[in-house]
Amino acid sequence: MMRTFLTLCAIGLIAVSVRAQKATDFDKNANGKLEPTELEIYFIHRNSATHRKYDKDRDGKLSPAEVNALQADVARPTSADAVAWRDIQSGSEAPAVKDVVAKFPDISPKPVTSFDKLWGMQIRRSLKDVDPFWEEKLSDPADYTKAWSKVSGANFSFERNLRDDTDAWTALGVIARPFVFPGVGSSFFVPSIEFDRFEHHGDPLKERDLLIFRAGFDIGLPGIPQSTNSEGVQVIAGNRLRLNAAHKTTSGFETKIWAGEVEWETSVGPLGKFTPLKGIPLYWNPRAFLRSEFGTRSDHRQGLSEDEKDFFRNGPVVSLQFAPHFNNDWDDRLLASVEYAYLRSAKADSDVRNFVARLEWNLDTRGHLKLAIEFRNGALTLEDRNAKSLKAALGVAF
């Protein structure tokens, strides 16, 4: 009895709120209040974007004409909300509020907040993951939500070894703020700070301490004409040239390495965009770069080898991202990626190779927090010193 009384009170309070707001929309008999059946329809419209758009006569059902309108928009045989409505309608008693909400969840994209925008700054796994046109996605909640499953976040982790009584923590990522130049080939200027810190309280030889300040330009080059698609539109492959000036040091500013980076990327064929694999519920995004890096160390040169004083390396970098699409909630949160680089040095004994494999899972609905598992084996950024690690970390992305 008490539960029934509380439910009726809740429905009554909601009915009062509805009368104050949109009573004329759902009060079919114009008696100044919402009957139980009218209240059901109100909740259906409040919690179902499909009914708000297609149930024009506000009867809580999708008529054949309304279903046809839905099919024309989304090209699917029926509406999941319509099926759920038939389940509710078959009952003899009016459904509880929680049952209606459960049957008709609000799946409309959440608005993009100021916190999501973060003053235009981007926190990512590497500079390759920075999107210069992120502002366009920030203005469209649907695009923004969809893009988050494909963003790699910065890594933060802590490890405690109880057997050896040692601990280690990691911080790896980049903070960047792109400034797009309008009307000049989609080019932009991007200052950034990259950090790679691994502190091991037990074995100092394993530690990493890198801090790289960059300022550079990403320049849109003339496209490469490709084939004409089925609609008679000429497909153009984009090309981008990235130029960076970098200052590499440590968190305590003990070292000074001045460097330059040149990188070229193309989107010929399938490169540079997520496309579905035929017959497999998987999207893939292959990318290919030609990279050159050169630099010199300006401090304590008298104690350095020739390889440590100056360097010049160039070669290919390839990466591949995978995103499943089984039309379930869990696969929208998953992203797998691998990357391999081989840079040949002007000095034969200082070639560098680098391999990274990464798996990420969004922890929150927006995707700012991710569970990341990453394996690294190869050279550090702008160095020929190797590192090998397997880490489970908290990924943070904006």
C-alpha cells in the first residue's frame, strides 16, 4: 500500500509539473489535468527522441505512416521504441514511471560543456593524436560523442611491488593547443608540451624523464586526384606537411637538446580515415608517414659521444587503428592500435626502431577517462635510447 501511495504521489507531482509546462500538448480531453493514459504518453515523449520526432498525433504509438517516415530517415525496418511500446501497451495496468523510463531511454547526445572544450586544449597520447579540426566536432554533440571512442588519451599509472618494496609511476602524453588559419589550405599552428616520465624507486637505470616543448605548423598541401566515385565526384587525397621546432629537456631542465622535425602524411586510398572492413564488424584506420628528425645537444658536449652530440634520422612510420562495430554499447568504447617506426641514421650505429601496441576502453560515458594497456619496445622520442615496458594505466583525453 505504501509503495502504491508513493507512486501515486510521484505521478501526481509530475502531473502538476506537466500542467504548468505543456498541459495543452497532452491533455486530450481538455479537462485541465493529465489522466493516467495521458501521463504515460507524456513520459514516452519525454524519454524517447523517436516519439518526439515521429509521433505527430501524440497517441504514444507509431502509426504505419509515422513508421514510414522513420524508415525514410534511418533506413531500418521498425523502431525499437515502437516494439517497446507494444510491450507496455499489452499490460492491463498503467506502467510505473521507472518502467516507462527504462523502456524509452533518452539516447540523444549530451550537450558539449565548457569542461569538455577545456579552452581548446587537447590532452592526447601523442602529437599524432591531436586533431586540428576538433572545434568542428565540439559544435556538434553527435559527432563529438562518436569521435571520443577513437581518441587515445595520455597515460598515468602507479605500480607498487610488495615483494621488492619498490614503486614506480608513469606519466606519458602531450598537451597541445591548435590554432587553425581560416582559408589557407586548412593549415594551423600548434604549440605543445610532450611529457614522458617513468620514475622507478628501486632501479634508477630504468627511469625516463623527457620534456619536449614544440612549436610548429601543420600545412595542408595540394591534394592528389584519385578515381571518380559512383556519384561522379572526383575523389581527392589530402596531403599534410608538419614542421616542428623542438626543445627537449628533463623535468628539472638539466639537459638541452634543440631539434627539428619534418613529417609528411597522405590519405591516398584507405589511408587516414576509418572505413569498414567488408564482411567483418570492424572499422580500420591505416596511416603512413615519412619522418625526418635532426638535432644537437648544447650542454656538456665535451663528455658526449658523436652520436649523442648530433643526430639526423629519417624513415617511415606506419600505424593502424581498429574499432569494432557490433552495434552494442561496449564496442563503442573500444579502440586498439599498433604503430611501428624505423628511422635510419646518418650514423650507421644509431638507427632507431619503435613498436607500440595499445588497447583502450572508455570508462565514462563521455570518454575523458579510459583504461589503457600499452606495450612499448623501442627508442624514446628524439633519442636512440631504448625502453621496453608493459603498463596498465589510466588514460585521460580531452
